[in-house]
Amino acid sequence: MMRNIRKAIVALTAFFAVALFSQASATASLGLAAPASCESLAFLSLPYTTITSAQSVAAGAFVPPRGAPPARGAPPAETYRNLPAFCRVTATVKPTSDSNIKMEVWMPATGWKGAFEGNGSAGIGGAIPYNAIAGSLRAGYATAGSDTGHEGDSSYALEHPEKVIDFGDRAGHEMTVKAKAIIRTHYGKDPDFSFINGCGGSAQTAQLAAQKYPTDYDAIAVTGFSDKTHHIFHQMWMWDATHKGEASYIPAEKFTVLHSAVVKACDALDGVNDGVLEDPRQCKFDPEEIQCTGADGPSCLTAPQVEAVRKIYAGPRNPFTHQQIFPGPQRGSELTWHRFVNGQRPFDLAADFFKYFVFKDPNWDHKKRPVNFHSDVALADRPENLVVNARNPDIKEFVKRGGKLLMWEGWNDTSIPPGAAIDYYNSIVATIGAKSAKDSVRLFMAPGKLHCGWEGSHGTFDVGAELKRWVETGKAPDRIVISGVAEGNVVRTRPLWPYPQVATYAGMGSTNDAANLTCNTPK
């Protein structure tokens, strides 16, 4: 009896051994590795990388670690709810002796779509973008984000050139490479599709991938983008324009008056009065039209205020050569100007840039030493500052391997005015050729759209799905429909066509329905 049982056990053991060997052989023949448990990833060895934790997280809410700085645009101590169960891996990457890049990789426990979405850190970085990676996880993607190699403000830039390089592009690249290795180990296969979708500071991370690391991603989407981070003088320029003297200051409520006047003057230029300027460049509104005829009042601008508004529209220029340093905000964007002009000091991102990058002086005082829009441009142009830019329009290698770049910009973006992205797009077309650009690069201009998601917008779309369709079919999007949502309901749909085309009302039906808008190219 016992002998028969032992024979049966031996037979079963042999059977399962053969089965496991066959499965392993089949996996190996397909170029796949056996999946690794979440907790076992703590022992994964990667170049100059320390895995600091690997843990399974139950479905529900996630609260970032105590003391973790919030990503720009995310409220402090944010709790991310309605998350699926996932594997969370944290790591520290040190490609140089002065580097200290913190990163996290989140991978769905079930329902993985087979894709990887990378995320940059908004603004000046300095924080894990939990808000972004939580959104990617909810969408079914394996995802990652880093703090770009530092925590907090830009003070790290003083006497730490390697950290500046980390912030510029190295942290984003290292995060991507390490995340893919972790994903491959956990799932036993590489992602079928890798993309990055960035706005503002994270758009710089995304765009640099196309320029310097063409194999990192199959597709890239950017919005709120500037190729010349070191020339974002406009935020300081706006504050300067309204603080030239006491008479130049514009109270926040007057920007509503100004915006209403702009809409009244130019809204109908696109064929319909819907509160949105389809192409603000067609609007020639002069703030003098609402200049006070007598004493100052709440519904008009004084002469010094009119001059300040004109200066803001024009954007920063060299006072001697009159050369444009950076584009100014478009007409129609006035409702967000108060963020940059109504504080007691210049906007923090602009002030930090001048303090730590341009002047390299932690004690710099904008009142004692105002910005000089002539000589200080040369200081900003020093080689060590250029590493934070994404200026190179030559993305031939990215395009050659089938990479796709989707740019979609908001006409009402004041944080980074859209003229910067238009200039960069035109430089790409001139560099790689119109044919390559038509197949692999698209720019869409969105009326009414502000900066990144936390400012709100007139709509959005499934960026990941659009990029994947483009890569798989090879057909560039000729039309994108964005949906505006209020209280969980779609209240507006609007078509976007590739720049320079714009939407025009067909003359019948609701202007909130994309079906009633047609394509037009401005003269």
C-alpha cells in the first residue's frame, strides 16, 4: 500500500516537473521570462540602482508617504482613491556620485493593458508625480514617475551641476529604462507599447526623450510645452509690467472686465458667439478701447494699465534690439493673468529660476536688483543652463524608428504661452521635412484650453488610445474630438484639426456638438 502511494507521489512529481520544464521551455522559446512576484522585486539588481521597497497594495485608496513633497498642482497630503490593486516598487538611482533620483513604478495586479506610461514631474520637478501615476494606473497602464533628482525648489542648482543635468533629462531617461526593466521582470514580458504624456515641466521630459533618447518611447504627447525653458522670462515680464509703478498695478477683478471686452470684440470672428476664440491671433483688440475717459473705475483701465496690458500681450523683448525673448499670452487668456501679477512678489517658478539659475544667488531680491531684459538674457544663455532645454528640432532618429509625436496646446495657456510650441513645431517641420512631419508629428491647437489639468480646460481626450492607434495603423490623426465634462456628464464636444486648421461653425445645430463644426484654414 505504502509502496504504491510512494510510486504515485514520484509519478506526480515527475509529471509536474516535466510540465514546469515544458512551460519554462515554451516561455524561453518565446523570448519570455517567468513572471516574478511583486515582493521578489526587492532583490532585483539594476545598474547604480537600489530597490528600496516592493510591496503589493490592495485596491482602494493610497496616501503618499509622510513628508513626501506634493507634485505641482496636487494638494498636500492628497489621497488617491478608487485605485485597483497594484505592485508598488520604489527605487533610488545614482548615475553619478551627486545624483539622488527617487522613482516609483506602479503595476496593475490584474487587467494590465500591456502598455507602459511614463510620467514626468510638473513645474520644476522635485516631487514624485503621484497624481499622474495614479491616473495612469486607473487607466490600466504600468506606470512610473520620478522626483527628477531633487526635492522641493530650485536651490539644488547651486554648485550641483550633475543634479541640474539630472533635472534636465537624465532623471527622465533613467526612470524609463529602470521602469521597463522592473516591468519586464514582474510580468515576464516587455510592454507592447510605451508612451509618455506630459504637460509643462513633464512635457520637457517627454520632448527630450524624442530628441536624445529615441528608443525610450513609441509615442509621445505634450501640452503646455516650451523648448526654451531658460527663456521663460514672460512670467517675470508680466509682473514687471504691472509693478512698474503704483499706477500700473491692475486689480484682479479688472482682468474679468478686460476678458469680457476681448470676447465681445473677437468672439464672432470664427462665425459663432460661444465665448471662445478659435484662433486668437486673428483678434486685434486694443485695450485702449476700454480706457477710462475720466477718473479710474472698476469697468475701465487707466492709461498706465492700458500700457501694462499691451506690454503683456507683446511678451518679453530686448529693450535695445526689440528682439522677442519669449512669446506673450494670447488675447482671450486674461482670466488667469492674476496668478502672475497680483502677488507681492513674482511668480515662484520665475523667481526661483532667476535666483538659482540666472544670478546663482540665494539672497537675490527682485526689488533691489530688477531683471534686466537685455543683459540678463546672456546670463540665462550660459551653457550650464542650456541643459534644462528641449530645443533640438532634429528628431529624425525618433521618427525613423516609427516614433509619433502629438502636440496639443491651449490657446489660453498663460503659464507657457502657445506661441512657443508653434515655433518649435515649425522648426521640426523645417528640420525633418514636411513629409516626415506630416506622417509622424501633429500639432493641435485647443480653443479655450488653459495650461495643465489642474487649471481646468474646455475638454480632453484619451491620449494613450490615440497614440496607440497612430502607432499601430501608421495613420496620423486628421481630427481629434475633445470632450468637456461637468459633474460627470459630457456637456460639450469639439473637434480639433491639425495646425493651422481651425474649426468653423457649420451654421446649424448646437455649437457644443462637434458634428456641427467644420474645418477651415485661416487666411
